[in-house]
Amino acid sequence: MVAMTDLTERGLESLIVRHLTGEDGLAATPLAQRIAEGPVTYGGSGYYLGAPADYDPATALDVAQLVTFLRTTQGAKLARLGIADPADPANTHRRDLLARLSRELTARGVVDVLRRGLEHRSEHLDLWFATPTPGNEEAAQLHRMNRLSVTRQLHFGQESQRPSIDLCVFVNGLPFATIELKNTFTGQDYRHAIEQYKRDRDPRELLFQPGRCAVHIALDELQAHTCTVLRGGGSKFLPFNRGHGDGAGNPPVGHGLRTSYVWEGILAPASLANILENFAHQVKKKAPRGDGLEVIWPRYHQLDAVRRLLEDVKTHGAGRRYLIQHSAGSGKSRTIAWLVTQLVGARGPGGGIAFNSVVVVTDRRLLDGQLGATVQATAQMRHLVARAESAQQLRQHLRDGRKIIVTTVQKFPHIHEAIDDLKDRTFAIVIDEAHSGQGGRASTAVNAALGGSVVNRAPVAVPTNDDTGGVDDPEDSVNDELERRIRDRKLLESASYFAFTATPKNRTLELFGTVDPADGSVARRPFHAYSMKQAILEGFILDVLQNVTPIDSYYTLGSRIPDDPEFDAKRARRRLHRYVEGHPDALRAKAEIVADHFLRNVAHRIGTKARAMIVCDGIANAIAWWRAISEALVENSSQWRAIIAFSGEHDVDGVPQTETSLNGFPSNDIAEKVCTDPYRILVCADKFQTGYDEPLMHTMYVDKMLSGVKAVQTLSRLNRACPDKHDTFVLDFRNPLQAIEDAFQPFYRATLLAAETDPNKLHDLKAELDAAGVYDQAMVDHFAKVFVSAAPREELEPLLSPAVEAYTNDLDSEQQIKFKGGVRTFCRTYDFLAAVLPWGHVAWESLSIFLSLLVHQLPAPLDEDLAKGILESVTLDAYRLEKRNTTRLLLVDDDGLIDPIPIGSAGGGKPEAEMDKLSNIIKAFNAEFGADLPEGAGPRLLQRLQDNVAPRVATDQRYVNAAANTPHNARSEHDAALGRAMETFLQEDITVYKMYVENQVFKSFVDNFVYRLNTEPPLISATV
């Protein structure tokens, strides 16, 4: 009879166990019996085969493996504890030891017990021997004595009919991982395994209690999912897949199963040891019945990224650059923490320590504490971590050789002196949110500080002709100093840079991206990517584009002055648009919509814990919004309240106000207060738009123009997942849908740089600046020489005066705008190119010194404001908001390709003014934004129609009867009822009534407006 391939779940079990142990484990005998029959050695991949009979349900330990490990490694200690024969189950001391270990596992968790061992009576027992450092043969011998074992069909529980779990991995007899297997060939998959864990694995059972096992794995031949804390139906399983096509799942493999990486890679002895020693750690979290243990287990992309980075360091040593593009919500802080703590001991090509110090740089002040805390929590040796709150602390920590230093990029520019004793050291610089802080002068200061010099340090003294005394030519000294400054700008050869961001810009890619010789179609790509697409499909974050509702605003303006002056039409249009959107009537209308939408559609979500954010256009707009939404909530008799967030101090009605004075509590409490009732809505101006991580944030109301990375970062505040959060919602008053879609598209999958910046364009820009006649080369060279020669300030500023005079007197306003813009472009671009180009250019460095100081001396170009006074000349006559359909924005499933940094020419000059009469400007504005709003249909009238007139019509008996019985007559009966209701204006506002009776356009608008109120859904749909 021909043998058939076993395609059952049992066959998958056999495949895994055979790979790990060399046996299928179907009839595993107790370890004592196997030892009696002969030596027991490691199996196929370094595992011993465990036997179900060796498992003790009372302690949840594989006692046979445990006592064998202790006897072979610490036999003398056992003897001193009175356990002469560890295999004797009747030995009282043995029972005490097992009971003590079981209690410690419950209290501390398996990861901590394995790492730190067990104190029992007079002895310390090691329960895991860590991976040795190279050359430590004694430690290597002990490490080889660790016993990894896997038991098939492990029966747990103490009743007579005990259920079993498919596989259990033990580390020296302590359970470390359980695995439930399913097989798609028999109609089940990993989801059935998850349900089995939730339904049939009682979390009160000792084996499944929090911390007793590091991880539980639901596995089929296609996908793997993990959970660290079983909570019955509330157990949260996360994908542990490699990803396929920048999406979910696993790629097909040439030989083997798609999930074979789990048993062939993750569970391999060296890999498991690495996870135990460097990744898995335990935290205490609040549980319904006291504090509970929770194991932090890495997700696959986190493990993969850190391991690949460390492997590259081992191969190449210091001096490399890495860009890690990990989506928001991907656990980036933990990935950074795991990387940082392992970079401390990372080895280079020769086997020596690769880095003397690791500096963690974050540009997010709000998360500076969080990132530092994450590193602290991950590091097993807390004393390794130092926080640099000031420039002095940073310098001192570097000099002291502190292993891990956490600081912010804002602190680097304050380092002004050389650190001469660090030149022979190597550094790892880990940059969080690299898109915002890696370039320009801050980056230069980072490099210079770590390299032993700072760009802004005191220049060298250059001897004069009278005191050379055999010293080299002064011009050589000047050139040497300029060359030194060029070197200071470059990324250090003695440092490796690890830059993390979800949204890399072209500068970020060019500075830190990887060149792929196999793909000549792009210049640079991320070293490692975990895409937004994969994070969404795996359920780690929510798709913030799934429910986007634009709100179109229609309004008409009128003139408040009798004459008809002229204004610059282009400028006037921009100011009028901002004036309307920030008008008290407009804000009141928006606030009422937001309050109604939040109370109807948001407050009950996420188990009645949902929060919302209002994104505003500037501080003044935010304060007005905060007042308006606060009033609207009160008018709706809501118990919920709003919080405002902005930076600094702002004048409100002549009184300086801050967050603290308006909110009534300290600024530092805002993030915590948002999650505490009665506060439910956060009104913000810039602050909290980036770097803010609150899973309860469900809905965003946008009243600000957004584009590019800023749009992605802002809307991504909603994407954090949490229990009971199934969707998000964006209500946008300002941005076209296409603009939001265009902003997200480059970052949906990996972001690639199409080409590198062409340095020759900087030559072209320099030529344009030279041709303006503001300076000449001799002036530039002389200024650079004096500057690097430790000249006092009073000697420098007069050297700039001729250039300032030429700029002021010889250039007209348009030329001034063009020149000053070109100066800024040159300085910004040169700062960047100087860091990435392998060569330096002394002429560029000299010009950069000159222009970077000159730009501050140049007066603002004369630019007559031809739109001044336009806002005082107009009134808002009518304002209406109209909801469009809720849309799910779908992104193209492709990598994002972005262009290099544009250098362009020296500015675009001043745009030509387009003068027009006020009446024409108003007419054109109303034609564009007024839609069908007739004269007189102002916001107060619309509110009265909605609140008073429409309800009367809706309850008019003749209309109600027609709507119910003769639908074809409903509209005519509605209009008739409206005519009767409008008679109320005879007493309240005769002007409105006359317009309704006499002005057919106005009447038609009111009829349609009220009819829509009574027959269509509310302005904001009651269902998201």
C-alpha cells in the first residue's frame, strides 16, 4: 500500500516536532525512562523531546526537564538544600522547591524568573544561562547546558479527563510558549485556534495564567498569531506574520510551508535565547482584580528590523546610515528601545564592541519622556540609561561614556565647545521621527558635538604678517579652518545613524536611505519598511480614510462702505476666505454641527469612551473654536466639556491667556485630562497634531488647510487601535478629498527616492546670487577669513554693510524678494548637501558663512499691502454648510516615489498685483462661494428656520396626512404648511416675511431648505 502524505493537523504537529527534536513525539516516554535506556541528547534542531507524563499540573512545570537541568548544572546547591536525589518525588525539600518556584512564577512571571533565577533558602538557583560573550568558554559551556524541550499533546488541568494543548515549548522545564495548530486542508485555520484559546483555555488554569507562559501561538500553515495574556473572549491575538506584498499574511516559499519561519527560525535555540534575553519583558498592568502581569512580546516586523540592523552592524561596523520606515502605530518606541539596548553590546566585524555610546534623539517633546521611559523599561540594567535635560548634561554624559543617552534634537545646537577626548570613540545615533529633525544646523551640531568639534565654536586665531614667526601662510590656516568646518557638517564616519519615521521626506531618504545596486530605477529606499498598508490590514492601526466627510461652506459677502475702492484681488480673496471661515457666525454654525455630531454619533463609541479632536487654523481660531464648542455643548445640555491646547501665550480681548488660564489646570495635564470625564473634545492649534498617541481618539473635525506630511501626521492621530474601536471618522470643513488622498499616497507602502539632489543646481543658484550685484567674491572671501579668525563682533558687522546698502538701494522690491529667497534656499540646501556629499567645496562654505549672517541684516523687502482694509469693508451676509457624502478614500497599491529636493532659481519674485474694485471682488467671491444662497439668507435666519419653522411644518396635520396617505401631494402640502408657518414672521420680522412673499428666488430657497430639513437626514448623518 502506497503511503499518503499526512495533510491533517496531526501531520503538521509531526512535521514541527520532527524538525525540532528529530522525532515525531507520538509515543514520548518519560525522561527518566529514556535516561535509563541510554544518553538523551539534543534532537534535530537543538530540542529535547518532552513527555506529557513529565508535566506536573499542580506546578505547571516539566519537572523531569527542570530537575535534570538543575542536577547537571547546580548539583552541589541541590545537595545543600537537602535534595540529594532530585528525581525523588517523595523528597520534602524537592516539593518545597517546586512549590516555591511555582509561586515565584505566578508573582514574577516566567521571563523574569528565567532571567534572574530563584532565591530559595540559602541558595540562588540559576534557571537560564545567558548567551556568552565571544571568548568566554566557561559561559559558553553553561549556555550549552540549557534544555529546550517541546511536548506534544500536553494534558493540563487536574481533573480526570484533562484536555490537551497541541504543543508546549519548555525552557529548562519552565513553560515558555504554547501552540495550537490548525490545518486548512481539513477546513480549519488559525482563527479556529484563536477561538479554541478563547473558549476552551481557562485563564484561571495555572498554565494559562498571566506571565506563567511568555506567549501563546495560534498557527496554521499560512498564518501565525500571538497572544501574551489569555482573557477568555477578551484575549487579544496579534498577527505575527512576515508580510506579503507590503500587506498582511506570509509570502510563498520555495520549499516548506509559509509559516515554517516560526519553528525553523523563531523557535530555533539561538533565536529563542535572543528573544528571552533581549526582547521579551514583563510589565505590571492594572487588572480588574489587582495588578496583572503582561509579557511584552515583539511583533515580527520589530524583531526582523532589529535583527537585520544588528547583523549589518556586525558585518560593516560603525559609519553606516539606516532609514527605518515604520508606520504610525507600529510600536516604533518599543522597536527603538529594543534596538538601543542591544546596540550597547553590539559587535563589529572584528568581534569588538561596535559603539561606545548610543544617543537617542527625539524631536517630539511630548514623547521625550515616553521614549525614555520605554528604553528604561526595556533595559535590564537601568543604570545604563541617562537623560540629558540640558546641553551641559549631554556633554557630561558623553564624556563619562554613559552607554545610553536620551535627549531631544533641540538640545544639540546649544553645544558650543569641542569634546576633544571623544575623537577615538564610535557612536550610534538613533533618531526618532527623522523627517523633522535630521537636517540643517541641528544635524550639523549633532555631528560636530560627537566628532569633537562644533561649527559654532570659537574660530581659530590666524597670525598676521607681523607675527608669523615661521608659522605657515595665514591663507593656509584660513583654508584649513574652512575645510574643518566642511568636515564638521558631514555625517560622521565614526557614527552609525538609525533614523525612524513613518513619513520620510526626500531629505530623509537622501540622508539616511539605502542604495540598492540591484534596483537602478530609484536612488534610495528604506533599509527596513513596515508599511501603512500592512499595519492597516493586520489590524494594528485603523484606516483613517475609511470615513471622510467633506463639509462644503457657502457664503455671500456684502459691502459696509458707500464708496467702491480698489484692492489687490488675489490677496483680498485669501483674506476674505479666512475671514469668513473664522467669522463668529461661521464658527457658531460649525460648532453646532460638531456638537450635534459628537453627541449623536461619537460619544457612545469605544464603549462610551470615544474622544474627538478639533484641528484649528492658528491660536486665535482655536480659542474662538473652544469658546464656540463649549457654548454649543452647554446649549445641548451635554455633560461633556472641551479642552484647548496651544503653545505659549496669546492675547485674548486684551488679556494674555495660556492653556492653563483657559482650561483651569496645568498644561502638562492636558493629555491625561482628555481621557478623564467630563473632558471629551480636544481643540488644538498645531500642538497635539503630531506625536500624540491616544487610542480613544475616534473623530477629527478639521478646520485647517492640510497638505503633504502634515496631513498624514494630523489625521493619523486617529489610527491607534484599542478594544471596541472599529472605525474612525473625519469631518473636514476645509480640504478637498483629492488633497488628502494625494498626501497619503506616497506613504501607503514603502517610500522611495526617485533621484538624488543635483549639486550642480547649487552652482546655478550661486551664479544667480552673484549676478545680483549685492556682493563680490573679494567681499565674501574677506568676510570668511575674518570670521574664522576669531574676530570680535564689532569687526564683522561693518563688513556686511556694503552688501546691505547695495541690496537696499540698488534692488527694487521684486528683486529684493527674489534675492532674499535665493539666499535662504542656498543656505538651506548647502547645509543639507554638505552633510551628504562625499566631497567639500570651500567656495560654497565661504559663501554660506557670509550669506547665513547677511540674511539677518537684510531689511524686509518693501511690499505695499494693496489689500489692506478689505476686511473692514465687508460684512458676512449669509453662511450655509452642506454635508457631502461620506467617502472611503482608496489609495493605489504601489510604492510611493518622491522627487529629490528642489533647488530652483533664486526665488520667484513678487507676484503681480491684480487691482479691482471692491464691488467686483465681492461679486466674484460670491459667485464662487455663494452657491444658491440668496440675499438675506443669513446664518441667523437659517438657524430660525431649522429650530422654529421646520418643526411646525413637520407637525402640520394636513402635511402629515398627505405624507402618510397621498405621497404625491406631500410636497405641495409641505409648501402650503410652510406658508402658514412663515406668517409668524409678520410679528417677528416683517422684512423676512415680505421677502418670502415678494422675492421668488428667496421663497424658492426657503421652501427647498425647509423641505430638505424635514425629508432628508440631518446635516450630519446619524450613522457613520
